[in-house]
Amino acid sequence: MQASLDTIYTEIKTLRREVELIKTALIPEEETSDEERLEIHKIREETKRGGRFRLDDVLKELNV
């Protein structure tokens, strides 16, 4: 049986959802501020778009 790209893509999406559920169950929740939630949301959106950032720029923004 030969797998199509659509079949593989669907399976990967399913596995990602399952991993996210497992991660959510294993990692304890902690209180987050509104600012932290906005930052997390921003990071998620950036990763969905596949954005790239220079390490130097990120470290500078974090004052590291």
C-alpha cells in the first residue's frame, strides 16, 4: 500500500493534536498574567506562520 501525501499530512495533524493533549495533561498549569498570555498567543501565531528570527535580535529583545 502506498501512502499519499494527504494521508500522511492527516496522520501528522492527528499525531500533533494527540501530543498536545498529552503535553497538556503532563505539564502542570500555573497562573499567568494577561501580558504572559498575550505573549504566548503571539509566539503561537508566529510559529504557525513559520517566521524566523535572528538569535542576536531575540537576545537583544530579552536583554540577555
